[in-house]
Amino acid sequence: MKRIIKRTLQAIAILLLLLLLMAGGYYLKMRSEIKKMSPAPTKEMVIGTDTIYSINDSFVNMYLVQSMGEYTAFDAGNDIGVIRTELGKLNINPEKVKALFLTHTDGDHVAAISLFKNAKLYFSKDEEQMINGQKHRFFIVNNKIPTTIYSLLNDGQAVVVQRDTITGIATPGHSPGSMSYLVDGKFMFTGDALSVKNGKVEEFNPFFCSDLEMLRESLKKLAKTEGPEYIFTAHYGIHSNYKEAMEPWRK
């Protein structure tokens, strides 16, 4: 009996050690991938008649589009305290954010949801599986958001907020329900659908992608989208020549 207990304890110890080594390896790889990222600084951008704000939260950006004295947000950052501080630098009252569009529900995109208490929340219907327990993001870990009140969008569905038209474009691959958003046909907010290096769109870090082949199909889909001028990424900054940046994916 004692021998059985001893062997069981040894097996448990070995299993725990293996899990610890796996977690440690994942963490180190994750930190290595994050170091490759180059988000935009917190700033105000006036583009023609439009005003857009990038909010820097360490290795990730969220964005705000101003319209009629109020704001539409795209993603919600990694740390609610940092987002609150960065908004303060721009004299932006989070209560004036009236709509929040999530590109997906990973933790570095949802932290400040509760800060925008007057915002209606939107994300892709295919992303709901990431928060309702149907699909795990990592092993047995689910994504979480601090609310059960939200509206789900279909691919190609448009929402009018103030005077802006926001069209959701399904771009799965990073997560099953990743969605990019085209604002007034000019500004594309892509979340983690892609990276931009040397002015050209590349795949987002494969280490973080749930389906790399699906991601590549999403990039081909974005490349066929006519009209956008700017790309606003979550981790690789802002780029002003959409057509040229997407050129490699039109082949």
C-alpha cells in the first residue's frame, strides 16, 4: 500500500513538474514575441475632418474615433489603470465613449470594458464561443469579459454610431471570431489580424494564432477590400497606405 502511495505521489510530482516547465516555456516564448511588437504612442491624430486617438497600454493599442463630441472605441486595452491614465493625458472622459467594438476577447483587449460604462458593446458572433465555455483559448482557460450584455455582429454587418458607419469584417485566425472594423470606408481597425513590417502586411505572430491557414485567408480577404486608407493595428502601429501595405496578399 505504501509503495502504491509513493508511486502515485511521484507520478503527481512529475506531472506538476512537466506542467510547470510547459508554463515556463510558454511564458518565455510569449515575452519574446511581445518584444517584437511596436505599438503606437498615445496621441491625437487629425486626418482630414476626422479625429482619432491611439491609446498605448504597454505592448498594445486601443483606439478612439471622435464624432459629435463623443467617442467610439476599438478594443479596451490590457490594464484598466493604464487606460484611465492615458485617457486623462488626452482629456478624454471615458463616460463619453458610447460604443465599444472588440476585435476579439483576449485579455489584452478587454481590460477596460467596465471603464466605458455608457458604451454599447459589440463583437463578432463567432467570438462568443470564446467566453461562454464552448471553446478554450489556452488548454482549459477561457476568455472572460466583465459583462453579459453585448450585441453580436455578423460578417459584413454595419452599425451606425453617431454619424459614423462601422462595418464588421470577419477575419478569423488569431481567434475563431476575430473581427476587423471598417469606419466610413476609410479606416481599418484590425486588432491582431496582422502585423505590418517595413510598410507591408505580414501574418500576426504565429505563436499566438489559433489557425494560421485561416489567418492567411483573412489577410487575402482584407486585401480585396477596396477603399480603406489607413490601417490601425493592435500591436504594430498605424499605417497610412492601406493599398500598398496589403499588396503582398493580392497575389
